[in-house]
Amino acid sequence: MQMGTRGCVAVLSFVLSAPFSVAQAAVTISAKATANMSCASGVCAPTATDAVLNAGDLETLLASGNLTVTTTGNGVQAKDIRVDAALAWANGAALTFDAWRAIAIDRQVSIDGAGGLSIVTNDGGTNGELSFGTRGHVTLGFNNGAPGTLSIDGANYTLVFTVLGLIASVAEDPSGHFALAADYNASGDGTYKAAVVQTSLAGTFEGLGNVISGLRIRNKTNEGDGNFGLFLQIGSGGTVADLGLKDIDILAAPISGTGGLTPDNEGLVRADWVSGKITAESKGIEPGSFVGGLVGYNGGTIVDSHADVTLTDHTLGAALGGLAASEGGTISRSYATGSIEGGIVASAGGLVGVVSQSGGATGAILDCYATGAVSGGGSSSVGGLVGTYVDGKIAASYSTGAVKAGHDSSVGGFLGFDQSDTHALKNDYWDTDTSGITDLSRGAGNIPNDPGITGLTTAQFQSGLPEGFDPTVWAENPQINDGLPYLRANVP
């Protein structure tokens, strides 16, 4: 097989077998010596289900032209590709990662110039996806004005390098495929007055593990549509994945829908995170807003995401949630850590303000947790995980944050106010030491001994996974998350 358009054969060809330790049934790009890989004529394939390709060897091969790294060898089928060492090349070559199942990137992959990256998942397998670890991201640069190229599962992506570029690209093709080509500091953009991308996203925005920092949105009036966040809406069929929003600063009008990523998600939010602060300006008797750290209203799916956003909203009757203000879709394997301060008649929860199945919504929270302190004014519903639970399913989730509210309020360790007829709660817990709710009957603020909610001490949490927590989803480690349960796919 020839390598790329240059028609030259790889200068490095090898078949090595040596003992090593990597993830099971994976081809791992590593700083370790190449082992159990055969590389020739532009293709690197495993000779055993566990294989290592040294990052330097891979870069040497790329210096000669295009290269494919696959999990399928001669009579051998590995499952995943893992990138555990940094990669960089600048000669215009294209690299293809072709995995039977998934591709996980936990180091920087840097393509400087007009080179390309092609990602193929589920080439024979199922349920695989492209994912990024905390140190993983992909950057693609320019060469004489020509950007690099990116393809993911057969779709060609338009690269964007700035927030203004994102605005223009989505406006031109709302159903297109876009990717953030590198980290971007938006502090130089000035102050936006409303949701930044005003076109509803029906396509895909892939963050590639990159971060937009310093985004600032401020509007004290109700002029405009009253919606605040990076995207006005992630529409049905739209996806935002693998994106970080760092140090976001939003000052929202009193009647508004606000989320760091979007005020309204009807699509898929996967492996996204937000940090910073959101404040809703109070105007006294005006009706309140919906404020979430990541999303305002969720009618779609949020998975493997988190938020560390300080929320302050003293408007009357506001719904506030560390991750989402209102939940009518599905939230899974996600968490929130920011503190929340609501006003009078607030529905405030460490993860979600209000959970409801109204209008045919799903209203599900599965395998989630919240650690932020939550407070409200008089006549509020305040819970460590959820403020007001109308209906829906909440399972295998927990909260640890301190909860409090003013007079005539309903305050519970896990739920503020439970008005559900079905009480679809199962294997849910709160921390009796950190929450301030030591009464084991007050998992919900208004129903004594609400079925499905259990109070545990911090020591009990740290002694092993609670009943009902799937060990393939959850884990415990004294060095991670203060020894409390954490999500394997979403490590804090």
C-alpha cells in the first residue's frame, strides 16, 4: 500500500512483540516502545489485541506521508485506540485513526499546517465514540492561509478559530458540522448582549477538547429575546460535544432563560463543561428566570458533562440548578459543584431546579451528583440535588451540599419539594454531615421518609459504593473527589 499522494513507501517498517501494560484490547499511542504492531506501506495494525505504537515512531511515519492506524490486524481484532502521548506533525500529511469501537484522546494532538485528521469509530463495533480526557485535545492550524482538515465518521467539519467565526458559520449552515480548531480567549471580544450564536444549531459543534475562555454576556434590561448563553438553542438533532467554557461571566435580565452553554437544549450535550458565574438582576416583583450552570431548560439529553458555576438569582420565583434550571429530558453521568443562591419562592437544586414530565417530557436524572451549597429565600423549595420534583425518574444519584432557605420553605437533603404521584426515586442519597440535614426522615423537605432516598454520613459514602450504584459507572478512590463516589466516564 502506498502512503498518501506522494506515492512513497514508509521509511519505518517493524513488527515488534514485547511485554507491556495498556488498556485491554486497545492500540495505545504511547511514550513506551512500540510493541505488537506491524507498520508498513502506510498502515499500522496490531499483531495482538493489546498493542503499543510509540508516538515518535508514528511521527516518523507521518514525515513520509499519510498514515492509517487501525485496530484490525491479520487475524487480530483490538477494540479501541487510545492516545496517551502527545503527537505533532507539520508536513501536510493526513492521519487516520480507524477503530473497531472507540477512540479516546488524553494528550494533545497538534496538526500545524494543512495536514489532516480523520476519525473513524464503530468500524465493526457499536456504542463507541470519540472522547477526550482532561489533558486531551486536538488543534489544527493554518499553512499559507489553508487550514487543516478534519473528518469524523465520514462527515467533513468546518474549522472555526474564533467565536465570531462560529457565529458566521452556524448562521450560514445551521445543519452543518463545525469544530473548534484550538483554544480561544474571548475576553478580547468585548461584551455580548444576549445569546452569542443566535441561530438554532441543528448540526454538530465538536469542541475537540478545546476551551473557550473569558466569554462575557451582560444585559440588565429585557430588551431582545431575554436568552443568554453561548448558543441560543441546541435544536432537535443538534449536538455540542467535547467543549469547555472557562470563566464565563453572565449578567442576565430578570425575565430570562440562561445557561452557560445554552438556555434551551433540545438535542445532545455530551462531554461539555462550564465554569464561572451567572447572575440574574433582580427587579423586585417581576417574575423570575430559569438559570442553569450548563443549560437553562433541558428537553434533550445531557451526558458526561459538568458545571462549576456560581449562580445568583434573587428574582421572584426563579428556578436555579447547578447543571440545569429545568429538566424535562434526560441527564446522565453528570455533576455540578457550584454554589447557588436564590430569592423568594425559588426552586433551587444543586443539580437541577425543577424536574417535570409535563407535556410528554422524560424528566430523568440517572447516575448524577451535586456538591454545591444551595440556598433560597422565603417560601422556597431547596434540595441538595433537586429543588422541586414534579415527576420523572431519579436514580443512582447523590448530593452533599449544604441546604438552607427562609421561612415557610421546604428544605430537604436531596429534594426540596416532592409533589410527584409516582415517586419514581430509587437508590438516591444525601450526605447528612455536609448538608446540615441530619434528620434521616428529611430526604425530601415536605414528605417524611420519602421512599427511595437515604441519608448517609460522609464516612459511609467513602466506605464503598452505595447500594444501586453500578461499579462499571461509578468508582471510589481516596485521591479523587474527596473519596466520594465519582463517575468513571466523567472524572472530576
